[in-house]
Amino acid sequence: PAEIGLERERPVAVVCAHGNSSKQVTTWLNRQGYRARSVAGGMARWGTLIVPRELAPPAGFDRLVQLDRLANGALGYVAISGGKALLVDAPRWSDPYLEVVEAAGARVVAIADTHCHADYLSGGPALARRLGVPYHLHPEDAVDPYEGRPAKIEFAPLTDGPRLAIGDASVEVLHTPGHTAGSVCFRLGREALLAGDFLFVGSLGRPDLAGRRAEWTGLRWRGLERARAEWPESLQSLPAHYAEGRERRAGHAVAAPVGELKRSNPGLAHADEASFTTWVAARCASFPGVYR
């Protein structure tokens, strides 16, 4: 037991892939005098865990909930107004989203993705078919970015400017390409912005995933210029991802007002496109081989 390197006075959590082998190890540790517990479901269950967090709802909305998938730092949202709900960036494990809606006594009337996700499969199309509601996606993200083949999914096309009616409120669609060709943000009044991968708290969504870094970096720059000019500093930016705990605010939600991001986000610190392009080129990580 001394070679294990564990302190007997501290509790021990044992985790494996699915929570089976960890039970055997837990039993052995407890026989040696440790206080051990097996993590139920293991890493497989951890990968599907989603924690809902209430946010201050914008004017016209009754509830706004951020759903945090802790295993990969992915965030989705439920916005409710007048008994109607919009689901944004829901993964395949979407039951927590539906539980939020049910607890509010509302019903889902629309499902949307801010962009075609590179790091998880969207639950939007399947959930929309199941519930008989429209699935919204920008048409440029319903096309293979390499070969131009259209996606084999049904969707209601999003375009820049129009609004989605949700109960007593509406959601404005802002086309913000550069992370993907069809990336959009959803603006809920003057108070909240579902920013997708356009704008994180500590960085920006990478522009090189389709092999068009130069072209999409330019798109990112023009989108950021528009955001700086048009978005009020009090607008709360709510991203689709986070990387570090410092991106959380009180209550553990991931968010920051646009004014704060202008001062603290390094992607917004550039005075001209040339400086921004150099910054992006220096920070693009190695290309993920499985992306295509």
C-alpha cells in the first residue's frame, strides 16, 4: 500500500472506462484502509454529463439556461419565452435540454446550431425530427467545405438579419463566418449573445479547419470589426466552448460582457488586419487529422 502513493486520510475516487474495473479496485483499496469510491459509469458517463446553469434572462425571455458538457468544455443553451423554447447547440445527449424545457412547463418550437461542430455530433437534426420542429442551420454549413457536396439533412436555412420568433420574443441571426463558412451568432435583445465559436471568453474559434486559413482569417477580421462597431459593451457574450476555469464567472457560468472582452481577449487586441493575421498564423495548432 505504501507504494500506491495515496494518503490514507484523504478520500479516493477510482475511475475506469465504464465503472466496472473501478469497483474491484475500490473494494481492494477499502480493505487496505482507504476511503475509496467508484465513479459510476466511468469516463463514458463523464463524457455525457451535462450541468445546467441559470442565467439572467434578457428582456422578453422567461428563462435562459447554459448547459455545460464538462468533459469537452462544450456549451449549449435553452431560451424560453411565453412557454416556447429554442434549443441551441444541443449534442446527441439532449435529455438535459428537454428536462429544462419540461421543468419550465414549456415546449420546444425550434432547434438551431451556431455552426457545424468539429468536436462533437449535433443532436439537432435527430431531435428536430423526433419533436416535429424545424432545425435551423446556415446553408453554407450544410455543404462539405472540401468537395461542395450538400449535407443529407433537412434544415430551415438561417440568413443574416432575420429573426426567429420564440414565444413573446425574437432572436436575431448574425452571420459571422470564419470558423466555418456558415457560423452564426444569435442575439437575444441587447442583453445576451449566443456567440458559438465566433468569440470565446479567452480566445477565438480557429479559422483553418477547412484548409482556407488565409480566406477565413479575413472573414474573421471583418466579423470582429463589425462586432466592435455594432455590439454594445454591456452585451453578455455566451460562447459554445471554454478552455479554462478562469473563463467562468460567479456561479460557474461561462460568459463575459463585450466591453470586457475588448480589453481582455487577445483576439480583439489588434488595430489592423495584418497584425491579426500574424497573430492567428502564430497560434493555429497542428491540424486535426480526423476533421475532414
